[in-house]
Amino acid sequence: MFSRLLDEVSDSKLTWFISCEDLLKYLKTSNGFPDIIVLDMNMPRIDGQTCLKTIKKEAYWHHIPVVILSTGNCPIAIKTAYEGGAIKYFVKPFSIDDYRRIIQEILNIK
């Protein structure tokens, strides 16, 4: 859904990973850095909170803005994500229009 709607509102390039391990491998081997990372809190093996902490403790990646887009809306989890270095936390919406609005907000983060 995210990828399809991103294509509708922008020509931004999306690189998608199924797990934190895949993302970290990409960050370690890539010649450049992404402009922004969008994480889900519910990922296989390494959860989003642990992935966020791993990204933010690494000096080479610390500067990359990380946004959370997740189904979880527990206030404690949201607070923990902000404390861990997330710059924004979005709860996945039910409507397509709200999803587009969130994607537009993410694209405006620099």
C-alpha cells in the first residue's frame, strides 16, 4: 500500500526491506544513505524499536531521520520510539486519503 501510494504522490525512490537485518546490511554496504527511513514496529526477528536504537547508536547513520509507521498505537511504545530517536510516529490509517496525507508529511520531512 505504501509503495503504491508513494508512486501516486511522488517520484521518490523507495527501497523496501522485509527485516531490520536486511536494512542494516544495506546501510553497511551502500555507497550512500537514504534521505529518510520509515520503520514499522512489527518486523520479523528484530523489532522496530531495537532497529531504531541500532540505527541511532551508529555514528554513520545517526543523522538519518527515522519515521515510524505502524499499526501499534500504545502511548508507551510511541513515547519509547520518540525517546529512541524517531522524529515522527504515525499510526497506519484505515483510509486511503489519510495514508496519502501521511506519505506527504513524510516526504516533507528533511
